[in-house]
Amino acid sequence: MLTIHADSRGHALVVEGERVVGTGELGELADGYPRARVRRWLGILTPGFVNLHGPELLEEAYHPDPREAGELGTEPLSGDALAPLALDDVRWGGSARRGVQRMLAHGTVAVAGALGRPAAADAVRRTGLDVLPRTGRPGGVPSLDPLACGIPPEVPAPRERGSVASFAVFDVADEGELAERGASTCVATVIRGRLLYRRR
């Protein structure tokens, strides 16, 4: 199915399957693809972010289950806080899946760093997030928000005709407001043509 994703500025992408088949202004794309479904998003369309701390967030941090919030809180736990948890493969698998969902909620479309824990690698593979190589551990502080880790964020190339249809929408007026307010303003993340996160 053809879908046109358009933002508040009138910028739009035409998506068919896993690929972008057209880019431009909403009016011209709607005329060119009259049978396409149109999704209008509040905010701005962006290529999304690469989270540079993939292994640190998915293999070295535990993302509590909502049922554990009363005891463990809601933020990722790492370092000495992991020892009392005695995590097994099942709990690591659940943590990785929740971690990936939380990344998607911050507009992440790719992670950097090889994943050695099978549960983490599987969680990423199932969503279709790209896994990019990196050399050594990056600086900054691992964060689900790529704009909050203290180093310049990495952004994929702009989406164009033929690109993989992975992108994110943020409820801001422009890129300046996004940098100021952070990636928690994400309202939608599309990975390979599939809407995998939508803020309720």
C-alpha cells in the first residue's frame, strides 16, 4: 500500500513497502499519487537518530518491567545496581525488548555497536533497526535520548527516493526546538515502512 507521510511544514514522503518512492511537498505528492493513503503528523519529519550506545543500553543496562517499577523504578539500571538482580537470559531478553521499544520512543532508527548477547541482537533484528559498526566505546553518557548523551548526535542521511523507509516524527516546530526539548518529543517512528511507535 502506498502511504504519504506529511508533517506540519508540508514536507512529505511516499512509502511503498520498505522503501521511500517519493519525496517533496504534500500537495505535489498527493497529486502524483492520488490513491495513496495520507498520514498527517503534528511536528517535523526527520531521518531519526542513530543511538551510539547500543551495547551499553541493551546489554549492560536492565530496563525494568512496568510491574517492577515500584521496586526498581523506571529508568535503566547498570553497573553495581545489576548485581542484586541475578538476571537470567529470560529477564535479559525482556529487558532488551523493552529497551528497543524505549529507543523507538525517542526516534531511534539505528544503533551503533556489535551486539553479542543473543537476546539483544534478536530484539533489534525483529524490529528492523539497523546495526552500524563503531570503533571502541563512544564518549558521553549512554542515554535513550540521543540528544542527551553529551556528544553530538548522529543522524542518518536524509530520506530520498530509493531510501529505506525508516524515519521519525517529532512534535516540535523545527530542528532548533528539537535540539532544545530533546528526543522525548517523538510522536512516531517508522522502521522499514512499519509504524513501530506512535505516542498515545
